Amino acid sequence: SWTLLGPVTKWPNAGKDYPNEIAQVNSIVRRASADWRSLKIFSPNGSEMRSHLSPTGLLFLALSDEAVSFEDFSRVLKS
């Protein structure tokens, strides 16, 4: 499943790691540059995790590799 981590303003500084834990899933949000679209989510071992950054600046995380695509997930929300 997917979960909302928050708006991009929650992670304002480029080059800084922001640790998170939600539903016993640890992750690190990292902003590569001043551009908010550079946000990525990594596991504690450094591998990139599945995420989605909305056009309005909301960052979502897939809690498992078995999660449906974000497009399928958001389609359910719209119905």
C-alpha cells in the first residue's frame, strides 16, 4: 500500500537526510538540490524506495514492493 509522508516543505534542506519510520518501515528522505522535485526516498541500506511526488508537492511512499502502481492506487482514491 501507499502512504502520504507529507508536503515537500517538510524537507527543506538540500543534501540533508531526514529519517522516517511509518508502519515499522524505516526510510530516509533526501533532497538533492533546492528544486523540490529532487526529493527521493531511500532505505537505510541506501537503495531507492518506490515513491511518488505529486504535481502539488505531496510525497508518497510505497510500504512494500508488492504495492500496486501509484496510478492504480490513486484511481481507487478518485472513485
